[in-house]
Amino acid sequence: MKRQNLISCCLITTFMLLNCNLSYSQGEAEDGFTSLFNGKDLSGWKIPEGDNGHWKVMDGVIDYDSATEAKGDKNLWTEKAYGDFILKIDWRIKRTSGLYDVPIVLQDGSMLTDAAGKRITIKMPNADSGIYLRGVPQAQVNIWCWPVGSGEVYTYRNSSKYPTAIRAGVTPRINADNPVGEWNKFTIIMVQDRLTVILNNKMVLENAQLPDVPKSGPIGLQHHGGPRKDGTLSPASSLMQFRNVWIKELAPAKKK
């Protein structure tokens, strides 16, 4: 009797999950989104040459172990380029890969320092990945375990050539991440050189400016870290999974 009850519960749970996914897909399709991941293989994506199976599909999600054997670009890119768009993507850090010296990022984009001006860091468990926009690593929506939270644009925030307003704009308002091991949902909106990021239904970036960002380019899932010479993983490696990847292309600006 107990076994029959267990089987019944499993069947009901499976049905509910399938029904939920169907409703989710139907809603995105009706809203004009196109799926970038079919849940079966990496059709529509450029697997790094020489990867040897480290970017793969497993249990209906894109799975990555940070150990690609590619000699060149190690990231996973869409075959198609995109200009203005709304991107929805679920992501999950499977586990952290070691202790990393994490800085404390302030709301103006600067980092906390001591009285002598030395950057203050705290060793914390970490993993690291991100979503590349418009084909360039500089326009990366970060995924990691830093206190500042995921969603920031590291290269812009960390560059002294940009004014404080730009750097503050690409710094998350809040840390909206779920704990490591749990799924998160990004909604990423690119309009010309402006970026808005919603993480788990909380706005972390609002209309942030990315100066000189290309007008169009592919979307990439970032490789970071990976095995060291002794076989262990370096801290902040990309132990990641992705699913429910949808995109809606937006109309470009009208020419005057």
C-alpha cells in the first residue's frame, strides 16, 4: 500500500511539473518569445571547438562543469546575433569550487578599502559565470556568490575610465540571488546601449548605460575557472546549469 501511494505521489508530481512547464512555454510563446534551448541538444548554439563534451544537455538543462578542453574561446554562444531584445533565462550554481578573495562592492561601484587605501576582501565560497550580451565579454551580466549579488556588469563597474554614474548604474541595487543550488531567473532587457536586469522578480539594474557596446552580437554563456594543473578546480569556476532560455527581439530605433 505504501509503495502504491509513493508511486501515485510521484506520478502526480511529474504531471504537475509537466503541466507547469507547458503553461510556461505557452505563455512565453503567446508573448512573442522564441525558445533558444529545446531541452534536448545544443541546436542553435556554437559549442567551443575541442570542448569534448563538457558543455552538454543533461536532464533537460544545459549543464557545464567548467572543464572544457577547448584551446580557444571556451564560452557557449548562440549562432544568431541579436540587437535589442528581452532575454529570459533560468540559471543555477550547482556548487561552489573553493574559497575566493571577495571584495566588498559599494553602491557607487567602488570597492571598500582600509585606512591605507588597500582593498578589503573576505575569503568566501564562490562560483562564477555570466551572460554575455552583444557578442562581447565586456557586456557581461555576472553570476556569482559575491555579496553585491548577481546581475552587475563587472568590466564597466571596475573600469576607472568610466564616470561614477556609469559605474554605479551597473552595480546591483540589491542582492536578489537565491542560495547556491537553487534556481534563479534573469530577465535581461537590452535597448540600444541601455541595460535593465531583473533577478527573481527584483530589479537589480535599471536602464544602466553600457558605453560603446556593439549594436548587435550573439549571446554567450560564460566559462570561468576550471581545472588547475593538479586537477583540482580553481576557485570561482563555472559549475552551472541553464534552462528555460527565451528571447524576444525588439524593434530597432527608427532612422531619422
